Amino acid sequence: MKISTRLVGFMSLMLASFSTYAATVVVMVGVTVGGNPNNFSPKNVTIRPGDEVRWEWVSGVHPSVADDGTSFAPFNVSANTPATRGPFNAVGTINYHCQPHSFQATPGGRGKVWLAASR
């Protein structure tokens, strides 16, 4: 077998293996948008099977939970304590909210994790 054929085969395997690694998507908590400091940023994220989501504190107090109460454990981030949930494997949408801020007249405190079918 020629060296160039082996090299192409090896590179193909390497590229395929890199695309299968899980990612951690970061969502900032307590971001001010339009004068309201009770937002997630980004508000909506798309992840792939095996990925995790890490919520990191910016300001305020934001105990948060999945709307269905079961997709992930409740969390409360602080300056020194981010919250990571996952890995997620079930395709679909998980809506979540900050318990004290999601029902205010000014929208905020709500987010969405969308798990796409594949990488």
C-alpha cells in the first residue's frame, strides 16, 4: 500500500474521531438585557448527543429548574460555583426557567436546550 493511501486513511480516521467528542456549551446567568438583569445568555442553545451545558454566574440569585422537573436537577449558580448538567442524550427540547424571575411582567429568566439528532 502506498504511503499516500495510508496517510489519507489515517487522516480520515482522525477527523472522524474529532467530530465525536462531546462539547460543553456555556450559558451565562443573570445577564442584563433591556434593563432586565434576570436573563440567560444565550437564551436558547443547540447541543448534540453526549454534550453538556454549564451555567455560569454573572449577577443576582437565579435558582433554576427544567420546566418538566425531570430533565435535569435544579441548580443555583454563584460566583464560584457554576452548574453543569448532562450529558444529554434524548433528542428534543428542554425548557427551563429561573424560579423567582420567569413569571415577571418583563420577559426574562427562561431558556431552552435543544438536543439535535446527531453530530
